[in-house]
Amino acid sequence: MNQISPLPVYDKEVITSLIGDDPTLIRKYQNQFFHQAKLSLRSFVSNYRSQDSGALKEGAHFLKTSAKAIGALACADLLERLEQACLNKNASLQKELLSQIQLSLKELQSVLSHESK
């Protein structure tokens, strides 16, 4: 797959260092993250359309924290870049990063589904 961040898509060591190597618990946190990400993406699009960079930045920060916790490093990197684009009020970069974040989440899902097999 063509990565859109220089960081790994997923690093299992991150989450295992936080909660241990319990596959059931790890899967629970991953599922919660994807549910949160789905809701966040809807909010991101709404905030982008209404040109609310402050709300978009806050949402990106919140999701970035969760992404880091589960080991979704590439996604967290993109969310951090989105925060910066919001601070700089760079709407074109915000739009590009929103697309990249969606792709990163799909890539993460693919990596995790292959890992669980």
C-alpha cells in the first residue's frame, strides 16, 4: 500500500505497552477508536465546510490522542498536521489532510484485519 505518512500505519507495541498483550482488550479499544473516528470525520467535514478551524483543530487533537494510544501512528501524524493547518488557517491543506486521514483510516483497518487472521 502507498503510505501517506512517513510513520508506520500501526505499531502494536504502543497499545501493548499501555494495556498488555490481551487480544480481546486490544480489539475492544481498536473498535472504539474506529467508532470515534467515524463520528469525528463527520464532524471534521462539517467544521471544514463552516470554516470553523477552531472546532476542527480541537476534534483533530482529540482523535490524535486516541490514535496514538492504539498505535495508529500514521493517522496520528496526519491529525497533528491537520491541527497545524487549522492553526495556520490553511483551508486547502485542511481539505487535503481530511482526504488523507480517511485513506489512512482505511489502510489501518486493512492492516488490522490482516493482523487478526
